[in-house]
Amino acid sequence: MGDDFFLLVERMKPEGFDRMEAVRIRKRVMWRLIRLVDGNVHDPRQGGKVRHPLKNIIVFAFLAVLGGVNNFHAMEAFCKSREKLKIARIFLGPDAQGPSHDTFERVFSLLEPSEMSMVVRVFLLSVFETTLEVVKKGKGDGVRHICIDGKEGRGSGRLHGCGAQIPNNQVLHVYDANMGICLHSEPIDSKTNEIPVAQRILQGMDLARTVVTFDAMNTQRQTLAIIAGRGGWYVGGLKGNHKSLAEEARQLFDEKELQRSLGDRRRHWEGPVEKAGGKVVVRKVYTMPIGGGLFEGWEGVCTLVRYDRRSEDMNRGTVSEETRYYLSNMDEPAKTLGQVIRRHWEIESLHRYLDVMYRDDENATTDKNAYTNLGIIKKLSLSLHKHMRAIKGDAYVADIRKKFLYDYHNTLMDLLHYCDLPTIRRWLDDKDPR
């Protein structure tokens, strides 16, 4: 269900840009981001004591993270580079100076993450939706897939200012799997968990023609009622937090039931064999209509799903098997539900990128807001790297990051061209995806 934005975009290849317009175009893109910051992010500092305007701090941070920077100290070093400072002054004016690492961290700790998320969301959606509008030309089923999951910063569990051990910072991510955009990044207070945060965010979203997937923690009666009430579909995991339901699901999918399902395409689907990293993975999906009994009171629930995954490590000769169960209000064939569950992996992929490429687990930032806001800049950078990778045809997102290291100026110029709405329309207007 739905279309992968990056798969659609990578079918289109640029024919080149008018380099004579390069400066004007990249200024237009960056000024669009700056206007969003000026109009939507509140600066709580005292006006008379401000040395670095808020827009300067955010733009320097954005340019630094694009270029491979992962923490506030490295941002300060980035700003001391003559080449990087010269580039930043194209957008910020000739008097712009790079902030210190203390200034970056202090200001990021004062900013409201929801405001930062909104700026990034609006900026990216304007770029991606314009591209998608031209690429798809009205084609596709228009179904959106939203994934919800929390992430823990493993290096952040110290009390800010003194180093005493406390629980690690946690952030809830609401991720648009179609667009590859993290729509919301909300810090989770240590006195609660991600459940009320997810419910609050979902209550403010239009979920018409939207599938929402999440793990067992968020499979709550109120959460499911919110999604259904907002016009959406849900697929939520069942696990130890609902022992009676998980056990009921296990008993319902007994061996006789599995055998009966084999000849019914609506109730059974076996995915294609996947081979990668020396592993062979096979997935099987079984579905069952349900209603009443233990499942009464779960808003709209009509389908129980069993999801089997078998993975064989060809190098070690070992086999691992796991079975998961899900509740859903989708009356769809097993293949569709299996693909929806499989696609929830997109948010796990986001977390892996943040840990491996952006060194998130090594981030020692202890302040929740500073940690979350830095993560928002990283996710903005990641979305743009993916966008550029799809257009240029590079194999890996890491390849794009390396290009910033080797040739920062020209790589940045290319990326900003790919974010310019008039340029996107001119480039794609008369092309059809193969």
C-alpha cells in the first residue's frame, strides 16, 4: 500500500542545471528554510544579550550536519573553517560568525522541539510533495504509511551539569514511510513513557487513508480508538503487555487453522525469499477475522495476524525463527497486511542510520531538548541525503555524505538545486517514470 517516494524519484535522472543561476537558486532554498525558522521557532533569549541570531545558529548547525558533523564540539570546528564560513555567509550575510559549542548546546536546549519538527516537516514536505506530484502525475493509491516507535540515546544517561547517572534520553518518532520524513520528534519525560506522547500527536493528525503501525507498547485501546476516530487504519503488535490477548492469538492459530489457511490467498501469503548479508529470510503471513470475546472493546478490530519469520545464516549455519501477532482494523488480504508489517522496518532503518552514520549512541548531550533538537537536524540531513542519493543514483546514503567531505561546496550546490521547487518542476515536468 502506498508508494515509496525514493523509488519513484530514482527513476528520474537530471539533465543538469543552469549553473549561471546557481547562486540565486541556492539562496532561494536556504532563505525558505530561514523564513520558516524566523516565523515558527521562538527564541527565548534576551534580545539585548544575543550575539548570534537564532537563524544563524540553526543554519550553521544544518550546514555542519550535512557535511558529516555529529556533535556540538564538531560544529564549532566546522564554523572555524574558512571555506565553510564563506559558504555560510552566502546565506547569512558577510558579518556572520560561527557560534561556539557551548552556544550551540545552550540555544538548542532552549528551543521547543515541536517547533523545530514543524519547520523541518514543512520544509521537506514542500520539496518531496512537489517532486511526487510531478513524478506520479496523479497515479498511485494515495495510501500513506505512518510508523511510530521510540528511540533511546544510549550515551545520554547523565544528569545535565553534574554527571549523575539517570535514565537515557528517549525520543518518540512518528515517521512517514512513504516520504522518508520524520514528522514528529518528541522527547519522552522520564516519569512517563511514549504511550501518552503518541496519543497526543495522533489526536492532532489527519489519518484519512493512512495506515499507522507500531509495536506492542502502543497497542492500547485509547490509541486504537484515536486512530480509527481520525479515519485511519492500524496494525499494532501483541506481546507480553497483553498476555491474555497474545496467548489467545497463539491458540487461535493452531496447526489445524494454519493448514486450513494454506489454500486461501486472503488468509495466507508467503513472501519472496530474501537474500542479503549472508542470510536467507522467508516470511509467512496468516490472517483471521475476529470480533467479540477477548477482543471486544478494541475499536474497529476485525483481523488477527500471525507473522512468521525464518532466518538462516549461511555463514554460521544457524537458523532463527520468530512468530509475532498483530491486531488490525484492516479487512485486507494476507499479502497486503504482510507488506504493511514488513514496511514498519522503515522506522528501524531510520534508527539504524542515526546510530551508525550519525553516531547517535555516542551523543553525550544530556539535556533532553538539546539532544532532541540535534536529532531533528540530523533527520533533516538524512532525508535530504536520501533524496539526493535517489536522484543521483548512488548506491548508498553514505556515498552522499562522503561527497560532502571531499567536495563540500559543489555537493551542497547540487543538493540545494534538488530542493528548489521551480527547478524541480522545470526538470521533471515533461518526464514520465519508467
